[in-house]
Amino acid sequence: MLLSSPLVATVGLSLSIPLALASDVLRGRARLNGSLLLGMMLVSSGFLALVGGGAHHPSAPHGQGRHATPSCEHRGH
């Protein structure tokens, strides 16, 4: 599946937030607490749910996404 829809790209950019927090924790510039961990998990799980769920974009070619329908070529027309 091609993951280049505007929605996937925008949500993917939001992954910079938990990655920056993880980098700060690893470098010792921030302390990991419950709210940071919860925020990192929510943003990351939202992206994984979007990508793993096979989000269908209306302009995606047939055969991509969860709700794709067979094309006319497969029906013998």
C-alpha cells in the first residue's frame, strides 16, 4: 500500500513529537514521567492505527486501502 496520502503524511509528521521527547530523555535533557510517556504512546499508536488499518484515500488506485472495490478489468469488461 502506498502511504502518501495527505492524511498519512500529516500524521507521520506528528511523529517528530514523541521522537524528540525520546531523544531528550536518552540525552538526559528531560525526565520521563507518566504524562510524557502517555503522550508519546498516544501519538505513536494513532499513527500505527492509521497505517495498519489500511486507511483508504478516495484517489487511491483500486486494490489499495480497506474499502477498495474490484476494477472493471477483473470483471471481463
